[in-house]
Amino acid sequence: MSLHDDAVLVLKGYEDQEDLRQAYLDHLAAHPDAMWKACHAGHITASALVIDPERGRVLLTLHKKLRMWLQMGGHCEQGDVSVAAAALREATEESGVPGLTLLSGGPVRLDRHPIPAPCHWHFDVQYAALAPRDAQHVISDESLDVRWFAYDEVPDVADESVVRLLDATRARL
């Protein structure tokens, strides 16, 4: 199965955010290259909020280019077998935490946001990744910093999209 086909199946199975979900499906139907960064009309990205529910905290990255505290995530790559695998790969690469596992039940949220030209949109499929006990993180080349934040600290450091993702993740837990 192609990554494009996997994205369609994942989105067809996602039961929230109906209008946005349909916009993702319409975009995929209109753009056979929608999984790749080269699709300038916008492309699917995959991210994961790394969470430690036992300690009530999340691991965020201070994105090097955007200079914002965000969940781990990025572009799909040719070797990714699924959108979930892309999200887990991105979370592992950007956090340096081995042994992450995705929260069951598929994506937690969808978030479409504008990005600078030449592309115009990221159609982000957002998951949650559970950190193993006593996880140790590493700052990647894509980050200025990586840090754990208590749930109640997130609104003070991150934008509303991250807060919504945290809220949806906690509801899923």
C-alpha cells in the first residue's frame, strides 16, 4: 500500500473534525503528490506530541526556524510505510527518545496551517506518543532546545494548536 493510500484510509477512519477531515481527503484526491514536500499546493505532514502521563508532562521542541515550542513532527519521507510511522519517526528523531509508542486509536487531531511559499499549507496529522519511564531526550539539529513541560505550563509557552493537541490527547488518555 502506498503512503498516499494509507493517508486516505487513516483519514476515512478518523471520526472528528469532519469539515477539516474532508478538506484533507479532497486535497489528497486532487493531488497524487500530496504526501511530499514538493507538492506546492500543500502537503501532508505527521507529528506526535510526546507525553509522559505518569508525571503529567509533555516534551516540546523549540523549533529552529519558527522559534516556537511545538510537538515533534515534519515531512513524510520515501521510507515511511504509514502516516503513523512517519509521526513516530519524526518524534524519535527530534526528541532523541528511544522506545516511544503511539497512543492507540489513530490520530488525535488534524491541524492545517499556512506556511511560507513556495508551498502554502501543511495538512498535519497529529498523533500522541507515550514516552517510556525515565525517558532521556536529546536536542536534534532541527531544534534550539527540547524540554519537558507540565501540562499547565503548555499554554504559557506554546500556541493554541499545541494546547488543543494536548487537550485532545489528555481526553484520549
